[in-house]
Amino acid sequence: MKENPSRERIPVGRSFYPTTSNKDDDLDGGVTASKVRVTHRADQPKDREEKAPPKRVSLVEYFREKYNKEIKHKDIPCLDLGKNNRINYVPMEFCILVEGQRFPREHLSRDGTILLKNMSLVPPKDRMNTICEMVQADDGPCGGNIAQNFGIQVNKNMTKVEGRVIGPPQLKFGASNGKVNVVRVDKEKCQWNLVGKSVVDGKPVKRWALLDFSSSDRFKLDHGKFVLNLTNRCQKLGIHMEHPLVYRPTDMRQLSDITRLRSLLESVISEANGRCQGRLQIIVCVMTRIDPGYKYLKWLSETQIGIITQCCLFNHANNANDRYFANLALKINAKLGGSNVELIEPLPRFEGEGHVMFVGADVNHPGARNSTCPSIAAVVATVNWPAANRYAARVCPQYHRSEKILNFGTMCLELIQAYARINKVKPQRIVVFRDGVSEGQFDMVLNEELFDLKKAIYEEHYHPTITLVVAQKRHQTRLFPEKMKDGGSTGNVPPGTVVDKKITHPFEFDFYLCSHYGSLGTSKPTHYYVLWDEHNFTSDQLQKLIYDLCFTFARCTKSVSLVPPVYYADLVAYRGRMFQEVMMEVSPVSVSSSSSSSATSTSSLSVSSFDDKFYKLHRDLENIMFFV
């Protein structure tokens, strides 16, 4: 499509003009039309050997000669619509902004964030009415002559389906007298509180350090009060926590330089080791704000040094309530290998049987405009049974935007070997939960990833049974209770709601499960699709198993919306993305690519981003939950 700029404006993002060159860039105000020079060639002479020299004209003159159009606003910046490293400056007055383009959420203003939140978190009743109005409108997708032209008749009413609600499981907590405390979960919200309760297995925190990055700010951390609040809350939860061996005040500038940050961490560890026998367990870091240096801290501590870190913000650390410190204590205990909550009843289908391992797998892809960075694959797996609430993780880079996990079998084999070292026996049953794949990629998961898994782990005397389940969250299915009394106080379907008829596949094994309480907006159920099953699960057994697992998530006191193995795999994949961003900033190749836009530098950067060693977790952390 070609349009004459003298008649109509063009959409931003599409180029219709010759490449222009710029010699006088205005660094403050951008490149204006009056400063742009265009290399213009006269018509070719008949004698091809004698070529007319190129003539340099301004962009204003070029548009006047070429399109008979006068540029009115000569002092405002132009837009660069060039592609493939070619500059193409176009005056703004000839451009329009195409509707429907995505804007990065992190660039929104505070008012924009609130507006987007209100648009996204629509109550169920309002969302249902909006959907019905859109479908039944004359100019909607099913109105007018659009459907009739295709010979289609559309029922404009919502589909009525039958569902059932699974009851919540009983949970096990610790008690002050060392006995087990059985807790019945609230049926409406599926939440529980920690008042008067202890974790099942609290790991003593005897050797830890406090790193205060807010010491040079106007409002400083009251570290004495913070330590007292944290240690007291840990004691109430059954986690013995002593005072820190080292308190190191510093400032946020240390986070911006990876060399200085490494020296800081190593000096804190060295000082702590000199004061007490045994390795430092964890460093609690208090920051004044969310900072890009956070990824430096995580990469250094988790791949280079091998120390667990727990970060928190200054305003929360100084002014937080009891609930915040309880959540902080749960994270610390989980990272150190403790157990916060466990199920009383055994998981369905595996009562009284041998060891079972649950595996979660996910792939994190780079941003929409990134064409070189690798995708990050993450695999997590349980390392304890029957509690099945402690996980080990592996992370690995792979080809750009490749959904297939290239080293899936290898990573699972490492996790099985770790399970065997901890439990002195290999798991006889494996349940794999795969995240992030659509129906069109089921064949790839079933015929390539599953085949790779079996090829890697099968041995002469080891053939565990395997079930493979895909968990999907990116769909448009919503469930609304037929009557208000059937839903919760917010109008959403209650936690534990299962639908496995009418809107599911007619003869394959899939179902929708809403496992969380929808306190904001309209609840989105998770679609579980069974691709391979060697355990002969019934629908009731698998639905109950997944729902019960959703109560074992370590970071909160409620049932989560996604089965924990997939939830954890997503967290690990995001952590791997942080590692990749660090690699781009510290690698010498990234420096050369920033100063040169050549394709060679870009490809070199892509190759260096694929270095497995950069993402290799430290051996002291690879079998614990450092990522929660």
C-alpha cells in the first residue's frame, strides 16, 4: 500500500519515504525537519558511465519538490521510521498513531496505572454484562449480516455448564508443644492465618547478616527495631532466629557496580565466617527502592558466591505490621529448606505407594521487539515425599523464541539424581506439569519433550511411570455463577470449582479448575489438559490432587490459582531472564554492540547470551528454594 503524504497521513511504524541522513542531531530536542539533509539523485542520464553527483537538500525542500507539500511545523522533532539500521526521518504532521499498540506497563504514570488496574479488575457482574452487550449488539461479532453471510447462526446467550466444588484439604502446622496442629481451612476464601500457629519444620537461623542499603538516605532504617520484629515473629512461628552476626550499613550506589557489589558481599561473608564457625546461611538486604541493581545481587549470590539473599523494601521494614514479618519469615524458612505447611491426607491416587516426584516446566521468552536474546527454560521438581513441598530447580538458555525445551531430559535427569541423593531412592512415579504451550504445540510436547525425558532417565532397571499435564492460563474462558448465592461475596465462583463437561474436549482428558479465591476482578480458571497418563488417573483423582497441591505454596497462606510446580517454574524462568540481562550488561560483547549497530555484533551478543555457564546455579543453591 502506498499513500501520497500530500493527501493523507500515514500510520506510525510504516515507512513510505526515501532513506534520509542526518548530520546535525539535536540531542535535547530531537531531530527537526530543518536540520535533516536528504541525499537526492537527479534522473539518470542516458550515458550510464556519467552519473550525476548526489545533491543534498533539506527535508523541507525534499517534501516541497517531491510531494508539493510544505512542512508547517519545522521546529518539532521528526520520527525515525527506518528499519534494518537505515535512518528514515518523517515529520510528525504526516503521521498518525495506529490504535491498539501495546505500551510497556512499567512506563505508565501513577494515574495511568490506576486507570489500567480499574479496567483490568472488572467485577464479575460488570464483566458478564459487558460481554453480553457486546455479543448481542447489532454491530458486534454476531450481529447484523456478518454471521448470516457465512451461513452461521449464533446463540447469543452464555453457555450453561454444570460444575462441582471440591472441598479444601486439612492442613498440618506445628504447635508450641511439638505436636501437630490440624487446621481446617475457611471454605469461602480458602485462607488461613498464622496466629498461634507454627511452621511444620522451622530451620534455625543462627548465622545471618543484615545488609542495609538505606544508611545514606534521609529516612534511615531502624535496624534494631527491624531485627527485633523479625526475630520475634520467627520465634512465634517456631523458627529460632538469633541476632545477625554482621550489620553492614551502605548505600544504593553499591548496587549499580557489579565489582563493588561482589566485594561487599564477599567482605560480609568473610566477616561473618570469622565470628562464628560454619557458613553464613542468609543475607537479609534492605533497599530504599526497587532498583536495577537487584538483578546484579541475585546473579552474584546465586551463581557466583552461593549465598541466599532475602530482599525487602525500607518503608516496609520500618513500618510493616505483623503480617508482613510473618510472610518474610515464611520465605526465609522455605529458602533454608524448612517446611511451612503440609497436607494431612495423602495425595489422591498415591496413597501408600512409593516415592512420587512432581515436575514443573516453563519457558520465558524475551520482549516483543527483541530479536536476538535467548529464551530461558526452567524446570523444577519436588525433592521430598510425601509432603511434596520442597523443590530443586534448573535453568538453561535456549534458542530465541523456541518453545521446545532443548535440554528437558538432561535437566530432569539431574533433578532425579538430586532426589536420589536426598532420599536414597529414585522416584517411581513422575507427574510433569508443562506451562506456556498452546493446542498447536501439544504434538511437540508429547512427541519431542516427553520422548527426550524418557530417553534421558530410563535405565535397565529404572522405568518410572509418567503423567504429563499442560496448564494453560492464556485463554478467554470465564465462569460465572448462575445465581448470586452460588458464588462468593465478590460474585466469583468459589475456590475448588471444576468444570469438565460441555466446554471441554468431547473425548480427551481436560478440565477447568478455579483453585483460588477471587478477591479482585473476575477469576480466571486454569485449563488443565492431560497429554499422557501412565497412572490411569480418574477425573476426580487428578482434579483433587492438583487442588490439594495448590495449598502447599510456600509464600502465602491461601490456595493459589496455578499448581505450584508450574508457579515455581515461572519464578525460576524469570530469574533466568535476570541472569541474561546481567550477562548483556557485563559482557564485553555488549559494549561493542552498543557502540556499533552491525549485524555481526548483534549475532555475537546472541551467541554469548547462550553460554550455559553464565546461568549455572551455584552447587550450594541448586537443590533448595532460593527463588521463592
